[in-house]
Amino acid sequence: MALTVELLRARIPFTALAVFLVFALSEHLQLTSVTVKLKTEGCQAPLLTSVVDYDLDSASQETLRMLDNYFTTLRAHSKIEFVALASSEERCERVKQRWGEACRVFHLGEYRWTKQLIGREILAMLRESRRPVVLVDTDVSVGLDPEPLLAKLSCDFGVDFAGGDEAKWNINTGFLFFAPTPVAESIATCVVDWIDLVRSDVDGAFKKYVLDTVPEDTRIEGKSDVRRVDATAMSFEQDVVKDCARNAVTNETEMRFSVHIARKRVAGTVDFAQDVHLDVPPPGGGIGWYDRSKCNPVARAAGEIRCATTHDKQGMLAVVRLPIYHSQMAMRADEHAAFRHCIGKQPACLYEGN
């Protein structure tokens, strides 16, 4: 009996150690499964979408040619899943008939500008699909299969949000990428919240965010225009996206890009509010602007990309050029872009080589 007790006592430390190891291993496996799940969600095949909200019976030949070019070049290079956005069942049906593409109906409601809905629609699509959502304008020619390039943004590069690169803080919303992550959702939510805030009280927004920020002694007599602007002028989607992305990096809250044009008008000079373009270091210092050195080595080797880390170090934002996105500027013969954005629907850009 005494021997049995001694043996049991000897085994207690080993038993405790075994229990601890089992517990620790189970915790590790749980954490690993969460990490794998998050990575798997981010690595789902991207969903491409564009606003195709036209009455095709009354659309101009120029518009129809542009849309035909977009879908023809897309399908010549890629089988990526696509869904159009249109404001009625009838318009969606016409998209399906003419181009054979899926279509999702959105409701314009009190919005005046279709692209002001992008935050709301992207947020809904992210939450429904739990996969990357990519919004592209239709004044685009597709020159490469975008699917593997877009998949790399979240899977290999760890990017939560990306836009077309226009230097410094500037983003062109002709290309927007949102991964299914909290960081990307927060940027989309920021866009929705600001546009809704301005639309709900245009007079109050103009007074608080424009008039009250331009001191009277800085206004140039004879040139200052204090007439209230409309909601779109304070919530143009491209400027709102710039603000929401920059604020995610710098931890600011002011929507400077969204109102800087209105502020210049009140001031009566284009020199007012130029600080909107300045670098704003994130908390802790360093460079705030998107910078190539902040991207991981795999991303830097894959093309023209600049990155910025969110202020809380929880996310990565990027602005991209070749081979994913390119504006209407001329390209060399050996250069190719998944999305060549022909801003202003310039035929020489859209149909080059056709």
C-alpha cells in the first residue's frame, strides 16, 4: 500500500505536466485554426464589380462602345466572377441579355450620384460573400487576367485595402480593392458614414466643416464665395475614400479631402487648405504617405505598389500601378495592365490597338 502511494506521488508532476501540455496544445490548435480561417477567407477568389447603371435604349453610341469594350476585353483575358450594379431590375436584365453577366440591383433612394453608394454596396457584398470585392470603373480596357493579381493582394501581400495610385495620399477610385477584413470594412463604413452625415444635414455640414474652418480674416474680398454647396460637393466619393484611407493610417478624424475644394471657394484662393496634400506622420512618427519600403518583399517584387500600415498596426493599405492598374498615360510595348483606366473615356486610350 505504501509503495502504491509513493508511486502515485511520483506520477503527480508528470500528470500535471501532461495535462498542461494537452491544454497548451489545444489552445495552440485553436489559435492556429483561427489564423488559417482568416487567411483562407482573405484568399478566396475575388469578386469583381462595376456600376453599369444605364438605360441602354437611350445610351449614346460612345457609351455602348465603351461598355462593349470593357466586357469584351475582360472576357478575352479572364473568367473572374463578375457582378454588375444597376438601379433597377430592368437595367439588370439588359446587362444580362447584352453581355451575359450577373447583376445586382441597388436602390439609389435620395442619393444623387451613383458612386456615392459604393461604400454601402461594397460593405454589403463583403459581409455576404466573405471574399475580396474589387470595384472597377467601366472606362477601362482589360489587358491581363486580373484574378491571380488580385488574389495575391490579400493572400501574398497581406493587403486589406488598395486603390489606384495617383501619388502621395491620392487614390483613384477607378480601382478599389477591399479584402474581407475588419480594416477594409472600417474604411467602407467610414465612406458610408460621411456621405450619410452630409446628406442628412447639408446646411449643418457646410457650416461646421467649411464655413467655420475658414476664418473671415483669411477670405479674399471679392473672391470669397460663401454660398452653400450641395451634398455631392462635400462628399464626392473619390475624396471621401482618400480621407477614410488616410485617417486609417494617421488616426485623424477630419475629412480634409472631402471639403477642401469647398473651403478654397469660401477662402477665395486655391492656396487655402494646401495642407491636405502634406505628409502626416502616424502615431509614433515615421512616414505617413504610402511608401514602397512598407510593402513586404514579395509585393515589391511583383510590381509597382506603395503601402502604409494602419495607425494601430492591424492592417495594410496600398496604392497600386502596373501590372494591376494604369491610367491613360502611354505604356511601353513591354508593359501590360490588368486594368487600364481611360479617364474621360478617351477613345485613343480605350481602343488602342483595336
